[in-house]
Amino acid sequence: MEVLKIATAGSVDDGKSTLIGRLLYDTQSLTTDKLEAIEKSSKQKGYDYLDFSLATDGLVAEREQGITIDVAHIYFSTAKKSYIIADTPGHVEYTRNMVTGASTSQVSIILIDARKGVIEQTYRHFFINNLLRVKEVIVAVNKMDLVDYSEEVYNKIKADFEALNAKSTFKEQNVSYIPLSALTGDNVVESLGGMPWYEGQTILEHLEALEPADVYEKGKARFPVQTVIRPKTEEYHDFRGYAGKLYGNNIKVGDAVTVLPSLTESKVSNIHFFDKQFDEASVGSSITIELENDINVTRGDMIVKSSELPKVEKDINTTVCWMDSKKLVPGAKYFVQHNTNRVLAKIDSVKNVIATDFSGTTEASQLAINEIGEVNIKLSKAIYFDAYNDNKSNGAFILIDAATNTTAGVGFIR
């Protein structure tokens, strides 16, 4: 079954957790004990409705303050798809958490409080979705019940967001608008008739209708090798396969391929998916590839089509979202984790800080926590990469503090 990864974003009290809880409730995805806990807590608080935010806010501090702090991953399924939702924080100081949650998502839901309209946080959340090149964005205008389901209010917010969207440099991005009430459930899973002027899809209907072509970017095929498969059994005595996940585009039996960094050439002889064989593997598949030649391939190598070689360089110009309390400064040394490759790196220069409201850049020589900026990095050995805008999987990396082994930043090669 197809798995769709979704990130939510919105300011404090815009109703992200309530929307997710409502989705789980209306799709009958809440466990009995969770539902009983929600009913009990709502009754104790004197609510005449179910407080669905408890379905996602798992930390004590989250429940006490009524805010989302950490990234929570929620799983549910319908007859058509399986879903993984990353419920990300809306606060400015948790920008790094939102980047983390959205980095692996194909769809983003940006919530807007109908009473407040487009605000500063909306700019930030849309900017990050542009930076991460999330192809499908749903603008969910929530709490329509608190503005008497006004079409005029909805149209004003839509027009304001369209003006923001005009500043986007990611023209392949599809932006959809849905008015809803997460509290009552109107236009979440079903249309309950509160907004007869809206003739579009509900949130779930929109998600169910999305096809892989709608949410996956097409690029050049990239296959980072995770491990080498050598069963050495009687049935597969001489079997040698290379397992990993396929990014960018499809690959098929007979394709001429090159192994990096050795530049050894071969052809794909077989493609395995669990216990079945296929002539072609689609992008996003976790597969095992056999090659015609018995050549040296190991974890950290990358298999690409011979006609689509990536760049190979030791100096990279990047955009970095900084996540560490220790500032990013020139001369500092980190490990760059790029796919399955880990390379020692030195920060050559910090050029600027990028404003997340689309207003441009400010010259800077360092990055503080949650800031995003342009950074030049020198590597101890060359990596084989694509620009992030051309291939997301092969253009992204993380910076690891060599002393603490913590993830200090996430970067995108320009």
C-alpha cells in the first residue's frame, strides 16, 4: 500500500493537534484506551466536546501548556493509503523541529486561524516548505466555525496567501485551499454542510486523491548502497546483491550503470523486491540490485545511470538550517553525512542569514540556533552530489558535531 508522509505546520493554537486527532477519530484510527483517555480528560476539563489535541501532544509540558514542542509521528490507514503525519511545532524557537518533520514529507498542511489570517509564522512555514521543495501544500483555513463560516473571510485569507505564493521560487509546487473546522469535523473527513459555498474536497478526500506523480519530484536515478547481500546458502550460493532505496527516478533491468566513486561500469541484471523479481523499479522503492559484472561495490557507494553522472567536488556551496546552541562559525570542523557517506568537513565561510519572510538576506559571519543561511564547506574528500533543487535525496546532508556526535545542522547543496 502507498505510504504518504505529511507534515503539519501552523502557529500556536491554530489547531494542528486537533486536526490530526479529528482525522484519527473520523477514520476510526484511535485505539480504545486513547479514546477513553480523551473522553475522560475532556470531561474533567469541563469541555462539551472531545479535546482531540491529546491524541498527539504526548509530552507532559505539551499537555500542560496546550502547545506542541516535539515532533510527533502519527500513523493511520484508510482503504486506499497509509499515512505518517509529522506534527511539528509552530513556535519560532522550534524552527529546527519543523525542518526535521518536513524534510521527509511529500505533503505539507499549513494551518491558518480564520480569525487571525496570514501572520508572520505563516510566512516562515511556507518559506521552509519552499526551501525543502515540498511539492504539495494544503492551506487549511481552520476555525471557520468561529467566524460564522464566512466565505468573505476565507476569500480574504486565500488572496493574502496567493500574494505570498507569488514570491515563491518553486513554481512546481501545488497549493490547495480548504476551509474547515477541526473541532466540529467539517471538511476534515466529510463535508457537514456548514460551508455550502465551498464545493471542493475535504482534507482526507484531497489526500486520498493524490498520486505518486503529484508528490514525488522526478530527477536522475540515484541508488545509495546500504548493504551488500551475500546469503551464501545452497540456493543462493553465488548471489551478490546491493540493497538500498531508489531516489530520483526509475531504474530497469538492462540499464547501463556506473558505481561511484570507483567509476566502474556495469549493467543491471536483476531487480529484487523482497521475494519477487521485477524488470523495473519505481522511485521510492527499497530494492536489491544485481549487476552483470562481479565488481567491488560496498556500503557508501552509489549506483547511477552511466548517462546521468552527478557532480564530484570537495568544495560545496550550501544552505544550512542551524540546530545547535553552539553557533556555526568559520573554521569549525564537523562530519558531513551525505547519504551513506560520512566525510570530515571544515566550515570555510558563512555568507549570510536568509530571512524566512521572503524579504532577502542579511550579511553575517555566523549562524545561531534556528537560523538559516548560506555556508561554504570544504570536505576532506570529494562527494558525488546533485543540487538539492535537482535531486532532493542526493542534495541534502546533515552536519554532525565530531565531539558530541549530535546532529548540529541540516544542509542543502546549492
